[in-house]
Amino acid sequence: MAEKLKTAVVGIGKVTDLHSAALANLKESEFAAVCSRSKDKAGDYAARFGVKAYTDVAEMVSKEKIDVAIICTPHPNHRISTLAALEAGAHVLIEKPFASSLEDCDVMLEASRKHGKEIGVVGQRRWYRPALRVKEAIDSGKIGKTIFGTINMLGWREKWYYESDPWRGTWKGEGGGVLVNQAPHQLDLLQWYMGEIDELYGLWSNLNHPYIEVEDTANAIIKFKNGGVANIIVTNSQKPGIFGKVQVHGENGASVGVQTEGGAMFIAGMTNILEPPINDLWTIPGEENMLERWVKEDSGFFNALKNPMEYFHERQIEDFLQAILDGRPPLITGEDGRVTVEIFTAIYRSTRDNKPVKWPLVPENKGDFDGRL
């Protein structure tokens, strides 16, 4: 079995450098090519990493015999790039969110099955030490059944952020606002911790960004199949952007939580992380006094990293490549990515119809982009 996989990136955006650096560093990767619709951009970018430049995904995968392609295009373009890579013979890892519509999700998942290729979605915050510690506590039964969860993500985006790329802040170009772009990491953690969803009631709004089409704020209540419930509060309307937290409470009364963001929300290629991720809540009997130690250790580890976001992207890409080599699913699958798309789609539909939305969700053809328009 091969010890290295030939790898490539598709799309040259603000997050691409994180993926390219990982592909250049990992022992499982032979970074071979980059693809962009712009020949000049592809050429300049490829020269930085000493790889080949292409403007056609299928041609790149076929000519370079690419094993794994990472898709870094704007969200509504994930489908076309993913299908081209899968059909040409590559496994595919997609930057979050998996897609901007359920129809795109299902077409990509079906193509993955048809061509016998693995497909995954980026959610590198699962590899944060505090986030893993929450999952391990739940899986080991330390809090009993998960009965209540919360997402509190109070963020901010300036006007210059939306002006930094022409597709930002538009339904057609981005597919949504805070739900589609900023919240998927927290939505992924919540469903990873809480389990299968039964139904959701939600609302979205644009509170203080009148120059964009999409939502800057959303709220939802989720009921899970195990009987548990959760509240979601996500926003880009709170300046300067205070924190992002995911907390889970168990039937035995114990609670665990992770603050994934603090100080201000990270913007790939634009800003740095201000505060390290920490466990902000921990009341498991016998472990209450561990919190101060974990915060100190985790903060020290995170702050010592040369580039934390590059490091954690590298950990997820390493898992994806090793999954291909081992013939196992990656930690975050395409199906996991679809759940996140279901959550934000349900909030759009619930706002449109003013009623709860039941699971599972299927694509609609009402001409209103799943309730967004």
C-alpha cells in the first residue's frame, strides 16, 4: 500500500494557505498541484509551493494522478469542483460548510458512493484539546445522557469583511450569512456531542448589517431523538465579537463545555486568534478542580504553536489522508457535513413557514433557495 498520497487544492482563497501548508508538511502527502479558474492566480500560487498549476479540476486530477483534492472554493461552487474531482478519481475534502444546499449535499454524497471515493468536510475545531475532552467525557458516560446543549456565538463582522470578496454577504455567492459561514464549526460540535436530531424551530434576522443580503443573527431550539434539547444563538452583530461557546449538560447534573473562540472571531487570512480554546465549564464529580489546570495546560500548548490554525488544519488533513491509506472513514464524513447543512436549512425553512421542521430534511424545489429568498 502506498505510504504517500498525491494531493492538490482547488480554489485560491483566504483559507487555502492553511491547506497548502499542511499538504506541503505532512509525510502522507505529496503536494502536486493547484487549480484556479484564473490562469495567472494558479500560476503565481503554484510557484510559491513548487507545484503544477491548472485551471480545470478534472484535467488536474487525471494528469497528475491526484489521490486527494481539497476544495477551497466559495460554498455554492463546492458541488461542481467536488463532482469533477470525484469523477476523475480523487477523494475529496471540502472546506466548511459541506455545501450551501441539501441538493448539492446529496448529489456529492451520491457521487462519492458511485465512484467509491471518500468525501469529508473540514471541522478542525474537533481536534482542539478542550473539544476532544468534552467528547471523551460524554462517550465515557461521565455526564450520563446528554439532555441539554447550548451554542452561544457572539461575533462581529465589519463592512470591510464583506467587501473583501465580491461573493460575501450575498445569497447567490455565499449561500447565507452567519449560519453558513461562521457557525458551522459550532453546529458541528453540537451535533457531534448531542446526537441525532428530531426537529428544530428557528428564526433568522439581519439586525445591523443593512448592506448585505444575508442574515447576521439566528436563534433556534432543537429537539434530539434521545429526548434532549438545545438552544442555538449565533450572531455577527455583537461588536467586537466576544466568544463562541458550546456547552452540554447531562442527566446526572454534570456539565461540560468548550469555548472555541474568545476576544474576537477568527477570519482566515485576515486576523489572528486572540484567545486559545479552553474548557470554560466542567462540573463532573471528582473533576471539578481540574478546570484551572486544563486551562493552563491547553493555553500553554496552543500559545506555543507557531500557527495554531495551520496546526489544526494539518491534524484534520492528516486524519483524512490516513483514513484513505487505512481504508476507514475520516473523523468528519460527508454525512456529518450534511447534518450541519440540515441545521441551517431548517432554520431558514422554519423562519419562512413559522413552524418546527422535522428530520430528516430533503431538498425542496420551491424556487426560494430553501426559504432564504
